[in-house]
Amino acid sequence: MRRKGLLKVIFSVVFIVMVAVSGMNLFQQDEVCENVVEATLQDSPKYVFYFIGDGLGAGQRQMAQYYLQQFKNNKEEKLLINNLPISGINTTHAKDTLVTDSAAAGTALATGHKTNNGIISMLPDGKKVKTLIEAAEEKKMATGIITTTRLTHATPAVFASHNVHRDNENEIAEEYVKSGVDFFAGGGARHFIPKSGWLDGEVNIQSKRKDDKNLVDEFKKLGYQTFLGKTSTNGFRNMVVDGKEKVFAVFQESHMPYEVDRSHKKDTPSLAEMTKKGIEVLSKYDQGFFMMVEGGRIDHACHANDAKSAIEDTLAFDEAVQQAYEFYKVHPEETLIVVVGDHETGGMGLGFGNNYFLNMNHLDHVKISVEDVLQGKYTGNREEYFGYIAENFGLKNLTVEEKSKIEKAMNMVDQKIKTDSNAYGGYDPVAIEATHILSERVNMQWTSYAHTGTSIPMSAVGTGQENFLGYKDNTEIAKAMASLMGFKLTK
């Protein structure tokens, strides 16, 4: 009897424990279900800004902020993108490699899917994957694409086209006409005009097309207000938005100017101006909007190891985010701003050796970009070139060693010696030696002329901001945004 009684006690205890554990599991399941319901019922933002800094890594954000602090004479000054309430970090690898290009990284950010380098919003097997902009259009939202690169360049392309290779820009341009995107602004006119080109004032815009298609006219037929070339800049700036407008604006044959060059002439709109106009246009739509804004030339500056242009374009990018933030302050319960990069470029390093502080004052007198202006400037007249970089690139009082480095590169150019791409990245060796000397004076270094595989920072503010917190892969950013918006992306 005692044994039977003991067995009964043991059985009772086990039963009670099982019930208790079961109850705990049920309770936990209820909590999970409740959280899912809360997430489902959470208000989706009506207005979404997706800012992508091409090549924008931690070093670029940090260096631009240091420069801003010096410019403002305030060590507490911060970039807006570094001061948003939500911060995270993202991995960027492509499906086929650690070091991604903008096509694969952009596809991840636009669709939530990994793909191989060079592919535009398709999987390696050729399957097309839905983009966030296409999903937004299905929800009847207005959409916009804004960039400082060619509109047909990789990052903007992944949001409104699908192609086996990013270089097929003429095909990408044709897809844009059918995309339904309501607002386009950026560069790249050469892919939208017929092969004969187009006269913009006294400047002939060369075309890259092999046919007579005039895609700008096609946009006009669809009811878009069109702006083509620099001469259309004032018309774009002064455009009065009256009701639901559609806009197609391309201001340059290829990319928009680097900010360090643009700021002197202001004959093309800044990224902030294009963003502001995009807000004016898209905010007239009743169902809200989804806007992708790319600071694309940060990447180009870092490819050319151009510190000042990288800083100026990062600051211009931050000013564009400021336009969205001003809109957010008026619509705080309906707006989401997410700021990401697609990858880091240049392997930017701050401080080296025993020198741990940046000498940002060496950048104060830089007036030109490396890639668009300084490259190719040396044509054989050494005295003239040294005078030019002293006046326009901040390189005064060159040391014997510094001058010797530039002269060695001049010898290569004079003798037409083929340069090693690893040494100069395919750029003009004279310009590269000059920019490296400037960088060393600033006390920063570059490790590459290409992209790197390092993780990059992101930040966010607005409705659903908590969904972007933490260490994530770039695909998770798109998936989090789709989930928040109730979008269905391709499985």
C-alpha cells in the first residue's frame, strides 16, 4: 500500500508539473499571439522615406560629422542621420561574394532578397522579385525615385526595374516609362534621349542609345511634367504643384555634379532641393507615398579616395534627410524615415600610426572634386599644375617628399606608362597622388579604390521605427519595412 501510495503521490506531482508547464506554455503562446496581433494592428506609416547613402559607412558618417563640427565651431554638432533615435548596423554581403556591388546590395534593400553582383532585382536563376516601390504602388501609394547618380544607375534601378545586368541602362530606362513611378529626379539624360542627342542651351547632351526612341517624350505623353538638362533647373525649382502631378527630371547627361563642384555654380538642384520638390509633389496624393532618395556620389568620391567630396556629398545627403525630417515634424504619427547605406567604399580609415587626431583644416581650401575636375588636369605643364592644386585643392607648401611623389606620377603620364590598377584604381595617377597627400595631411587613409565588406550603420525615426533596431542583414531592412507596411514581397 505504501508503494502504491507513493506512486500516486509521484503521479500527482508529475501531473501537476505537466499542467503547470502546459499552462506556462499556453501563457507564453498567448503572449506571442498578443504581440503578433499588436504588430498587425500597429498603424502603418502613410509617408515613407527610404534614404540610401551609396558607399556610406561608419567612417564616412564620422568624418563628415567631425568636419561639420569644425565648420560650425561646435564640438557638440551632429549630423541629423547620426542623431535619430533608432540606430542599428547592417551586413551587406551579396549572394555570391562578401564584397557586394550596388546592384546586389540595392536588390537586398529593395526586395529583401540576396542576389549576385550586377543583377537588378532578380534572383540568380532569373526570377524577378517584387520591389518595395512596386508593392507600394499595389497599395495605391504615390512613389518617387531621387538620386545624384544617373537614374538608371544600380541603386535607383533596383526599385523600379528588373534586369540581368546593371549595365543595361537603356533597357532600364525603358522600364521606367512603364513603372508607374510618379516622381523621378536625378541625372542620366543620355539613356532617355534618341541617339542623335539633345541640345541643352549651347551644350549638346550625348546619347547612349542606339535607337531613335525619345523616352522623355514618352513620359510627356503619359502626363508627366518633364525637365531636361541644366537649362530646366529654374523651371524645376519654380514649379508650382497644383494637384496630383507627375514629374520626370534629368539634369545631366550622366551623374549629377559632386556637391563640392555644384555648390559654386548651383546650376543644377541639390539633393535636398530634389527631395523637397518630391515631397511637394507626392504629398498631394491621398494614399500617401513611398520615396527612395539616394546620395549616390558619396560612393564615387570614395572610389577616387576624395576626402572632401565624400564629406560634402555626405553633408548634402544629410540636408536631404533634413527635408524629410521637417515633413516628419508636421506628420509625426504618419511618417517613417529610414537611413541606410548599401556598402562601404574606399576602406576609409581615420587616424594612423601614432597620429590619432584629424587635421580637418587642410580641407578648408578644397574647391574641386578629384574624379570630375582634378583627374586629367595635368597635361604636361608642371608649374601650372602645382599652381592649380595650391589654389584649388589646398596643397600649398608641398614638402620635397610630397612634390617628389607627384612628379613621379607626372613622369608616368609624360611617358605614357600604363599604370597598375591596384596602385591607382584606374584613375589618373597624378590626381591620386595629390589626393593621397591631402588625405595624409588630414591624417586619414584609404585601403581600397573599391567597395569593402564591412558592416555599416543605419538609423531611423517615425512610425514603426523600433522594427529597424539592432544588428541586421540588409535583407531584413526591406522585410521589416514590407511587414510594417503590409506589403507582400516575392517569396
